Amino acid sequence: MRETAYALERIRFAYSGSPVPFQLELDLLRISAGDMLALVGPNGAGKTTLLLLLALLARPSQGRLEFFGEDPWAGDEKAVRARREAVLVTHHPYLFKGTIFDNIAFGLKVRRIPEAEWPPRIKEALSLVELPGLERKPASGLSAGQAQRVALARALALRPRVLLLDEPTANIEAGLALRIEAIVHEICRKAETTVVFSTHNFSQASRLGDEILYLSDGRRVPFSHENCFSGTAETDGRQSWIEPRPGIRIIFEGARTGHVTCVINPEKIRLFAAGDPAAGDGPNIFAGRVTRLEMTEADLALVRVSGGLTFRVTVPLMEIEAQGVSLSRPVLVRFGPEAVEIIGSEPELRENTHD
Amino acid sequence: MIVHDLLLAIGISLKTSGLAALIASLLAIPAALYLAGTDFRGKRVVLLINQTWMAAPTVVIGLLFYSLLGRSGPLGRFGLLYTQTAMTIGQVFLILPLIIGFSYTALRQVDRRARLTALTLGASRRQAGWVVLREARFALLVAVLAGFARAVSEVGIAMMLGGNIRNATRNITTAIALETAKGEFSNGVALGAILLVITLGINALVQAGLRSKE
């Protein structure tokens, strides 16, 4: 049986003096050593707060947090030792004044790693993030993407037992983001590093995570907030549907009754220009307007379509151009009944209106 | 004023004010670090008092320490009045709020992520504090140099606590006051120019030293 990296029980955490009331509440969370856990949720869900707790940079106000079977807060020295095992790379990383070498060497220096080991480690870490030979370059003046990669290299050079990444590919261009994902994945597997990363991107979470933890308003929720709908299921024996809004049906396979919640993977939804005959007819075609359009990674765009219901759709950039999709344009979204995943009965859940 | 006296006055100015700047910095920078990194009840009041203290006239501080260090004062038994030590003590209290204020502003401007980054990279709280100081080093240096400039150019404390004793506590500013009182205005102006050149030289040296380390 694998070692437990983190065991959290009845954790409560609130920021003191914060004007916005927020509390993270986690009743139980276990993360096995060597696992890769994805934290998914909208802004303000508590992903970064949880990462701060896991990085031992903030102490829970209530509950128990064990780090590799020990209480990391039992004494100052112990806290520092534990913190040296878990390194957090923040969403907007801070680089110290000085060179890139100085930045990466900082963690090695405080760990008292012999200076002779610094250059090869720093070189290796920079090569991993595809910034070879930049050791002597000043850290100021790097692009956001480069800064994020340097911050990742700074963490990798320390070879921590736990790597905590807050939206690690957010500022990185598409192709490189995939390579960074591959590096993180490889490190997790080869060095048995425990990785916890946050993302807004459901597909990235599915691709990388051994497990996915969905968060909303500081609490664990059993589903993704992307394309999540609920309603009372009805069936005619052949197919079933829910009506998240009166007169708007989402049809799914199989017979169900009672209150159900379903999610639709954004990658399984197709997008068409309004009036495009290719959209065809059939179940689950919804009209709306593009209310958000953003590039994510791997030449994909995330499109939000708002009509009777709001959908998030992941579309290849080429298709965006081919369909002439732009903000406020009327479009159609379509998905098959098989794309609708029923995730359980949640009487209290309502249609997600988060963004 | 003979050259020997002039050199001695310059030496006394540099020694007393340099020491005052050093001692005040050692007290003020940790205090500013604490103020910048901690929220506590009454912090605004502390900052307000500090700002008010910055405006304290040198003669008021001189008078205060005169009453403390004078023979009949509570610290009279140490016999510090009319010594360079008394001048340094007075100057420390003169420039302490200035260095605290400037350092506080400098440290508040350091990105809050600097400390967090240092901690997550494995620094202890003390090491993280050093990182914050290092990130603000240029602005902190300006604070220290401003403190030194204020100390070296003041005359009230040096006159009241030093007594302007030739070859003992006479520094450049009290020498200027004396020359002016004697009607030797040209000497006074020349001494003033020397003071400015010395301050310029120190500023240039320190800044060049820092640049070479960058």
C-alpha cells in the first residue's frame, strides 16, 4: 500500500481580515504519494487556498492536516523541514531580483545543498522547461510564460516530494503547455513525486489527473461546474430527458426518473454557425450567442454559448475560423444523448450559473 | 580656521552622524519590517506618531536629551553631556522615525509574493525576512542615506549636546554656526560646500558599490 502524502480531516480555513467572506471546508481528503490530483473549479472555489494549505504556507484554523504521517505544525523547525518537501508554483510566480541562476539557486542554498551541485541541477531544470542556457539572464524582463517556466524550473531543481502547481500552463503558449504537461507527468511517474495542480480546464484535469477534486465555494462538490445541469428526469421508455428550464430539454440515454444531475464534456459538444445545415436536426441542439471566446491550450479555444442554457464548448482553433465564430455571433451547439453523463441524484443541485 | 581643526570637524561629523545612521538603521529597519509585515491594533496610531516625530525640530530633541543627560538629569551620572556620544544619541533619535518611515514605505512596496515565494522554496521565516529586505535594498539604502544626510546636516542637537568644543565636539555644522557668529561668512559658506561634497561623495560611493554588485 502506498504512503499517504496528505491526510486532511475536517479542515476549515478562512482568511483573517478579508473583506470577502470565504471559508474552505474539507471534511476528508487523502492524497497518496506519487499520485496526481487535479483541483477543478471556478474562480473563488478555493483551489489556490487549498494549495496554500498543502504547501504549508497557511495553517488550517480547524481540523487536522497530516503530511506524510506527521503533523507539520509541531514546532517551527518541523514546519520548515516539511515545507522543504512541498514546493508551490503560483499562478503568477514571483521571481527575485537577480539572474535566473540566482532564482533557481535560492532553494538549493537554503537547503544547504553543496554549491558544486547547483550548476548541473540548474542546467537540467532549465532544459526541462525548454529554457536552456539562460542561467545568467536577469530575471526581470521575462515574458509571463518564461517567468512561469523559470518558476517551474526553480521548483523542479529542488526535487521535492510534492509539487503543487497553481494553473501551471495558464500563461504558456499552446504547444509548450502540452510539453510542460508531459514533463510534469513524467516527473510524477519517474520520481514518484506527488503532484497537485489546479486548473479551470476540465480536459487538462482529465488528461493528467489520477483523481479530480471538484471545488465550489470552498467545498468539495461531486461534479464539474462546466455544463452541469439538473432537473427532474422523465422518460418515454425510449429516451429520457430533463428540463433544466421550462421547455428546454436535455435528452440522454437510458431510463431514469427522479431528480438527476448531468454533465456534458465540453469536448463532446459541437459548434456550428447559426443556419449551418451541417448542424442537422435531432436531439440536443441549442441556439445561443457566443458570449466568451478564449484560447486555452493545444490550439483549442473555449467558447461560451449563452441562450436558453449556457454551454462551454472546447473547439479547435481551425474550426473557429472555419465556422466564422466570433463574439456575439448566433451559433448552434449540438451533442448526442450519449455525451450526457448522469452523475447522480442531487436533490439540492440546480443548474449551474457559475462563470 | 586652521586645516587641522577643519579636518577634525569633518572627522567628528562623519563619525557621530555615521554611527547615528548605523545605530538608527539597526533599530529602524527591523521595526519597519515588523510594521510592514504585521497587522495589529493601533498600527495606524504608531505610524501617525512616527510621522509626527519626523517633524520634531532638532532643538527640541536637543533640549530633551539636554535635560536627560545634564548633571541634574536622570542620566547625568554617566557624564555624557558635551561628548560625541551625546551627539550620536541625539542624532539617533532624530533620524530614527525618518528611517522607519522610509523603510516602511520601501518594504510595503515589495511584492507580497516575495516572502511567500521564499517560504515555499524552503526558507525559514527569518530567511524570508532577509529576502524581503534584499528585494527592497535600494530603497532601504536611500532611507539610510537620508537618515545620514539629516544627521550630518543638523546643528541643534550637535550644539546643545556637543557644546561645540574645539577639537572635541565641534563638527562641520557647529563650526559653520561659529564662523557665521564671528562674521566669517566666507568660511561658513566654504564649510557648507565641504559638507555637501562629503555627502555627495558618500552617496556616489555607496550607489556605485551597489551597482557593481548587481
